[in-house]
Amino acid sequence: MRLQYPSSPAKLTEKGLAAKSMKLLSLKLTHFKNYEALSVDFSGGINCIVGKNGVGKTNLLDALHYLSMTRSALNTVDQQNISYQQPFFAINSTFQIIEKEHKVNCYFEQGKKKIVKVDGKEVDKLSDHIGMIPSVLVTPDDTEIIKEGSEVRRKFFDSVISQHDRAYLEDLMGMQRLLKQRNSFLKKNEGRRNINKNLLAVYDETLIPLFQRVSSKRKAFIEAFSPYFATNYQQIFDGAENPIISYKSSLLKEAFEEEYQQALEKDIILERTTMGAHRDDYAFTLNDRPIKKFGSQGQQKSFILALKLAEYDYLQSLKGFDPLLLLDDIFDKLDDERIESLVTLLTDTKRFSQIFITDARIERSRAFFDGKDQVSFFEIEDGELK
């Protein structure tokens, strides 16, 4: 079951904000993490979720992420998202998408398969649902995209592309399946040189075209995404800083297939596939220097926020309506100048129809949004939202 949306973003923007908006109208949680039972209605504009650390602010945003991506952003083991000593969890919601209401429900019971329903009909494949409720989640741990290895960066950008390109998601999952099979075969061979190369050739016959398609999509994506990123960074910090994202891949070489075949002996010895799109990376620089090494905490946070807001703008331009924007503790480690720029940016109601923000300090959020329109505050205490 797929939600049906108008196909032309241009037509949507001509109708104005109401026509292009997506809003979460209501949310009901049952046995989800620390929420035994929660029912709440939300409004447009900024919904600020406040409360002490550990009361469940992030868990609430994670429930919204689950509705979008059919999984938790914090714990991918579904059984561990069930409240203590309960047999199941349920997330029920009502969205307004381009002036039409839709029910989106997720249910998981121990020992059974996960169920996602849209307007009462079960989704055949979970991957079919990804991108139907596009979302952008910003968390304090997102600096790992900068600080950690290439796998974290690939995962982030793959998630962005997959929310609008179903063919890419299918190729990505196919590539990962074949890689797992090829690597398992290499591992079972235990480095012996008399490996069945005919079987490896069968894997490679399908795997190489998948590598090429995935890499081609990633390269085209970065070229389209970079202007959104540069614009958002400038809006967060209007100074003399030049942030750049570069795509790095062995697939960009004309002689990739030849080098891939030459790497076979190395693959046999190391018992894994050493070349391919699964080894791609993205380089982040600020003023021509790696931001991982030379960027301050504020600069790295600004870089991440620009990435995420660029994701929002990029998906909005392709979908024709606003994604969910989920911001968890975003004011931490930002100086006053960057916070002021960010608040001004977020309170642009023509750009953002609905935002969810968490903050452990209610007085701080009230001060930031003082005098701003369409700001609602919800306080969490003892698993309840006031």
C-alpha cells in the first residue's frame, strides 16, 4: 500500500504552504520504550518538547522516526523497544499530507513479524514504505558522521537517497545481499588459493553492475545536494567559511573492473571483498581542511545541522511536501551567534510547516522563541506529556 501524492512539486508550491505541507496531527504510543500509554495532538509550527534528561524526550522523536523509516534510530532490535515486561508495542498516528488525512500505524509483538499499516492496509514490504513519510532526524550523536569511519557517512547519505529513489534502495539491498554471500564464501575458503573462481565470477557478474549503479547515483546525488548544503551552512553561520562535501569512490576510475579483478588474490587472503561501492567515502572539508581534524565543536555542529537541513530541503524539492523535521537537543555546543541564526531560520513558517524540538531546559527554549509565532510547549514528566 502506497500513499498517492501529486507527482509535480512545481504544482504543489504554486498552491502555497497549506497545499505542500505534511503535519503530524496525532500520536498514540502503547508500551513503546518508557511510554506505557501516551496520546497527544500536535499543531503546526514549532512543537517544543521539554523535560529533564531521561524522561523520554528523545524516545518520542524516535517514535516519529519509526513511523517514517519502520525502525528505531536508536535501537534497531525491535524487541528492545518494548516497554519492560510487556508483550508488544504500538505506534498509531494521523498525518495530514497535502490536505488529506492518513492513518499510519506500526505494531510489533515478540516472536512475530513487524506490521506497518497505512489507512488500515498492511504494507507488503517494509522497504516500500520508506519515503512515504519522509523525515529528517538531528541528534547530538550526529557528529559521528564527521568523526567516525566511512560506514557512518555512507549510511547517512544512503538513507537520504533511499527516501526518494526506490530503485536505488533496491540496488543497495541487492548489493548488500550479494556482498554478504561473496564474503561468506571467501571466509569459508580460509585463504586457500584453489578457490572456486567460477562461483566468484557468478557473484561478480551481478555485483559489478550493482556497484556501478549505486556509485553513479551517489555521484549524481552529491552534485545535486551540495548547493542545498552550502546555502544552509551560510544561513547558520554567515561568515567566511567554505564547507565542501566530496564523493570518494574507486568506481570513479575508468579501470575499475580491471582493478577489481586484480584484487582477487587480496580478497582471497583477507577473506573479504576489498573493492566496490561498499568502500566509498565522503570527504568533509572546511576552508580546504578536514573538518574532522581542524573544525571546532561549533563548526562541526553547524556542518551537521547544514547537512540535515539540506536533507530537508532536498527531500522537500523532490517530494513536493515538507518532511518531518525532528531536532533533538540542537542548541548544545552552539555559540550565541549560531543559535540566533538557527532560531531565525527555524521560525520561518513559509519554509517549515511543522518542527519537533527537544530541550532539557524549558527556560532556554522559551527565551529563544520569545515573541515568535506558532510555538507550542509540551512538558514530559513521569512518562506523561503536559
